[in-house]
Amino acid sequence: MSSMESDSHLAAAPGSNAGERRPADWYELFFDLVFVVAIAVSAHVLEHDPSLGTVAGFVLLFFPLWWAWVNLMITNNLYGRCYAAMGVLVVVAMPGPAAMAVAVAGGIADNAWLYVLGAIWIRIVLLVMWMTATAHGAIRVPLWRSLGYNLGTAALWLASLAVPAPYRYWFWTVAVLAEMLLLVLRSGFAYEVYEQVSIPHLLERIGLFVVIVIGEAVYLAVTGLIQHPNPGGAAAGLSGFVVCAFLARAFFRWGVPTAAAGLGDARRSQSYGVMRDVVMYFPFFVVTALTFVAAALGTAVADAQVPLDVAARALLAVGIGGYYLANALIALRLGRRWRRVLLVLALGIMLPGAACLLSVGMPAWSTLALVAVALAAIDGSNAC
């Protein structure tokens, strides 16, 4: 047995999902409702205060939420169809991210304890999920791995409550980084996990998360128009809808098929680091960028007759540019042709950025209209 195989060993039948095309289960969709709230809270905060400090705080506080979601998603991908207890545990995990979202909405300085308890709750549920799979013989891994990845990092989160801000945030950072490091160590474990996951299910789940964020952008555009029913608001709302449509089309028409083929190639070549990055890390930047766009759209529709301020304009440009950058990183990591990828990336950064810059002093609805035209041009170049 090779060293890769000696770290852990998968019992063949029960946990194998490789190549399985299965839809998301009802309880996964139910679980995602918590993240609908988390995205809504985040977009609301950014819409009302798009300053650099608030944006940075959102990114730092949202990553642990994303990290919880993607860990639960992968664990359920592996074992959800095999053991009924997994579905129950996914639902049981819901109070964790809910508590973290509430803490962000209420202000992390005063509600750090709630954020921490949510993070601990998620890790306890994850530990039970992995121990359930181990007990059924689906996977045999060293006990230290499951305990370290979940219970050990939960202890760091708990210990942070005894430390004043801002030092407690370093505990949170170390806890998440420790989990990320454990994914790199002990390649045999990674071998088994990435050999067994259902790639179609992974992409469907990530795609549904992207829909949540785009849906929040549409929601903010519609509610903004309801509050300000005037011609400018109508133009902004329509332009915002077009922006959302082109971003969604780019992801589902071009991004998902590319990722599906690339992940299949990565698995066949045993490039498990590629699979990890494309599934667990890069989609975070896609979702974050779309949240920026959602917040900027909400601001533009609510005050469509006046120019966007510098912060909101920057949020819109950075959001769209960041969205194309994240997708470019995914494509390059999967080995796509770099010339084509870099061309689309350059257009995705420059054209929306130019639209935001050239519309300085113009009503917000005109900025969104120019951005929509820019995205239409990018889409046309992508179709060629």
C-alpha cells in the first residue's frame, strides 16, 4: 500500500458518489435559507455604509460563514445519500450560521460571543457528521484529524471569548487557518475525499449559492423601486435587472460547464489541490463580489436621480471586476487557455470600470445603464 493510501482508507461502497448525478436534497435547500438571511444582512450593511472599513469587515467576517457552508456541503455530498442522520444534522447545524449572521447584523463588537457560539456549534455538528461516517465504516481516518479539525478549532473559538478585541480576532483567524492547513496535510485523506465527491452535486450547490446572491441583488432593485416609483428608479431597476441577468448568464452558461469539465480532468489526473481550490476557495470571491454588486444596485435604485457617491461607484466597479477575476482564477486553475481567459478578464475589469468612471456626475440610473451595456459587450465577445 502506498503512503497516499496508508493515511486513511475508504470502505468502498457506502460513501462512493463519484460521477453520481443527483439533485440537491430538500434539507440542503432549507439549510440555504439561513444564508439567504446572511447575504441580505451583509448587503444591507454595505448598502448603507460602503466605506473601506465596512467592506473589509464584511469580507473577514463572511469567510468563516462561507467556510462553514462549504464544509457542511462537502460532508453531505459524501454521505448525505448513505445515512439519513446526515440530513438531520444539516438541519441541526442551521442555528450556527444564523447566530453568526445575527452577530454581524447587530455589530460584531457587541455580539462577538454570539458569532463565536455559532462557529462552535457548526464544528460540533461537523464532528458528529464525520464520526457518524466513521462509525458506519464509510471512511477510516485517524481520530486526531476529526478531533483536530473540528473540536480543536472549536476550542480556539471558545478561548477567544476570554481575550479582548482586537486580539480575539486573531484566535478566529488561527482557527480557520488551522482547518485550511489540515486540508493540505496528509494527502491520503484528500485522495479519498476528492475521489468520492459527486462533482455535479458540488457545482449545483455552489450554483444555488450564487443564485442566492444574485437573487438578493434583484430583491434590492425591486424593493428600491417600490420605495421610489419614478422614471429614474424604473430605469435603474431595469438596468440592474439586466446587470444581474448577464452576470448569471456568464456563470451558468460559461463558468459551470468549464468547471465541470475541468474538475473531471483534475480528478482523473489526481490534481486534488486544484479541486480543493476551485470548490472551497475561489467561489468565496465570486459570492463576495456579487454581494458588492447587490449592495451597489440597491443604492443606485433607491437614489436613482442623483449620482452614485464614490464609495458606491467603487463598490460596483470592484464587485463586477472582482467577479470576473474570481472566474478567471477558476478557469486558469483548471488549466483553461490563458489568452482567452485574460482577454475576458481585461474586458470584465475595464469596461464596467470605464462605465462607472465616465458616468461621474450623472444620475445613478445612467451608471447602471452604461454598466449593463458594458456587460452586454463582454457577453457578446464571450459568445464569439
